[in-house]
Amino acid sequence: MYDPVETDISQDYLYKLTEKLAGIKFAVIGGWGVYFHVSREYQRAFGREYLKSRDIDVFVNAKDEEKFLEIVKKLGFEESAYYFRYELIYDREEKKIVPQEEAKKRHIFNLIYIFLDVFSNKKTEKLGAWVLEGLKKAKIETIGKYPVLDVNSLLNLKVTSFFEREKLDKELKDACDIYALLVYSGKKFKLNKQIKKAIEKIISRADLQNYIAENVLGDGSRASLVANVMKKLPENNGR
């Protein structure tokens, strides 16, 4: 779905963040959170890794904002267009991270932008962070070496973003992630109204089914299977 160079850089910096943030209450959310939750079952089913992400989404407790900001800046992230977003710019040609001012002098087609979107449980003073209601009682699980938002909270965040996306590529990735969490996380979910609406949206849209079939199942001809699996979810998870 994304260029492997992009996802490899993103994963590398996610690992660096996790190492540096030991002792700080933080968790991986977004697409990388999905990746960690479904990794074992998905690998068992398909013999390959689940879809990796280009951007990094994290939750950080508001009380740790100063430490978090210090570490993020030391890793080379700079403030971006949105108050909750930080960015790294990677030059493909020189194979290194470059500062924003330097990037302005380079060809745009050689640059990769890795965004770090920061979310919190309370308003922050120094760290730009988007406060989300669903994170106010965030539960964190450890998967491998990574602190990851609990699967129920992550699914609900994914469903919320699924109905707010303006860009088609983000909507398509959300559809894949929702399907993967519901089918390959190994968990049963209480299907609330919003989750059911997300399931209905996927069932009603052939483009979403085709995309999930191609990118999650690895076979674009299996779109009907995607629809059938989604139709059975309310029955299997309890109404």
C-alpha cells in the first residue's frame, strides 16, 4: 500500500521513540497499533506481515508532555502544519533525514515526509496534542517491546476516523484496519452503534471490499468473502 522505504523509516523511528520513552506513559495507536494487535493471527493466516504504516500516531499522557517533546525534538522531528503534528523529512537520494529549511532547497520528488501525530488525554501547554475523549481512560498493553493502546479503544478510534476522512487513501486504509481488527485480533468485540455503522459502510461499498480483498487478503477476487465475513460479525460477536 505504501512505499516500503516509507514504512521502514517509520518503523525505525517508532522503535527509536519506544526506546527513548521508557518510563513515560505513552502508547502506539493508529495503523501501527493495528499492526501490532493483528500481527500474530494475520501472520499465521497468510504467512506474511500485515500492512505497515507510513505515519506514526501516538498517545502521550499530558503530565509527560515536556519529556516527550524533548525526546521527539532530539530525534529530529519538527513542528508541522497542524498543532498536533510533527514531521521528519527523508531525502531518498542522500538517504538521510534533512531539516525543513534544507528540504526547501531540494526536489520534492526525492523527499519522504513521515508524520508523527500526537494525541493526549488532557490539554497540553507546550506539546501540540489533540485531546480525544476516548483516551481519557486509556488502557495500555505491551505487545513485544511496544506499548499499544488496548484493542477495544483502538477499534473505536479507527471507527471514528473512518467517518471523518476527507482523503480516499486514508479511508481505504481505515477500512482495512477495521476489518483486520475485527477478524485477526483474536478478540470478540461488543459491537456498539458506531462499529455496526462501520460494518454496514464496508458492506455497502464495493470499492472498500475490493481494496480490503486486494490488500488484506492478497486477492482482489475475494471481495465477496469480505462482505460475507462482515455480515456475520454481529451474529458471531453478539448483538
